Amino acid sequence: MNALEQRPPAAAAEPPALALAGLTLAFGARTVLRDFSLRVAPREKVVLAGPSGSGKSSVLACLLGFLEPAAGRIEIGGEPLTPRSAWRLRRQLALVQQEPDLGELGVEEWLREPLAFRANEALQGNFARVPEWLARLRLSPAILRQKGSELSGGEKQRLAFVSALLLDRPILLLDEPTSALDPDSRQAVYDCLAGLERQTLLMVSHDAGPGLHFADRTVRLPGEEAARGA
């Protein structure tokens, strides 16, 4: 084969959306997670399960750059997470908290607030989809006129999911996002998660039962006792 006939080089493999290698989490003398590694492919949906105290939520905090592990390496989209890169890489992530705080803001004002930031101005058109998302999550459109202090825990959790969707980030991190929901509302959230085709998903859950049908796989953390004995 001469030079003109040479085939182009094969495209490089897409890096994992999230990669943790040898992650160790310690709080003082207490180690909650030791030498944990995980790779999440782009657009993969993974549930991180384990008992209380196993470090599930702390893993999410590490991915966001809010918590520094005692040891290990984290990459987001193939780029190392460092104090210098944390702010920029964080813009690829959206977090759904277990106990979102709306304060005294009205719901519509709270949902619109992140879109007012300069970095998110181009996303303001996403607000037009809010009625659709509310309906899918079994929330009345009238909730937009309520204040955060008037809402139940389950309503706040579903609104936090809507807020994350508005940001249209490629990676969603969810911290026990259905802990305050009744079975029907929980299923509505799971159905929405199943329909997300472009996002990578890492969800922390105390319960890894068969209802998590949207997940491609479940990864279980060993728990504090196993970490202590390792």
C-alpha cells in the first residue's frame, strides 16, 4: 500500500465520563472507603449502593471537588480533577441533593436563578420544558407559584431533579434523590431517568432493589466495617 492509499488512523477510544482509581476516604482516624476504583462510560447509568457510612455521598463530593480524598485519582472526561481544574470540570456535572434547600424563594424563581448566571445564559430556553417535566414527575403546574417553605420533602426532591435537567449537563450525580417519595412518585423519577439518553448518570442509593430498572449496573460499596478490616 503506497502513501496515498494508507487508511486514516482509527479514532481514539472515548475516555470514561468518570474514573476513580484507588480512592481512599478518611475522616480523622476513621477510614470509610479504601482503594476504591470505578469507571463509568459516557451515557452509562450506574447506581452506587451501600449501607449508611459506606462513603456513597462522599464519593459524589469528591467528584465535585468539594472533598479531597486521602489517596487516589479522579478523572472527569479523561481530565484529572485537581484544585486548579475543579471549577471548570464542575460545569460538566449537575447534582441532585437528597435534601435540597429552596429557602423562602418561590419555586419558579428558584428554578430560574441558575439560568441567570452568565455561564448558563444560553440555557434559558430550557425553561420552556418545565411544564413537561413537572407533569412527568407528577407535580402540578401550580407548584411554580408556591414558596420553598410550603413544600414537602418529596416535592423538593423532584424539583431538584428538574433544576438539574435545566442545566443540561452531560453528567448527573444524584444523592438518594427518591428517599422522601412515595412509590408512585419514585417510579415516575425512575421512568424519567430511564429516558435520559445523552447523560451519564451516577446515583447513590441505600436501596439497590429490582425497582432500579433504569440502571445499566449497580456497584456496591463494602461498608465501614469492611474498610476498617482491609
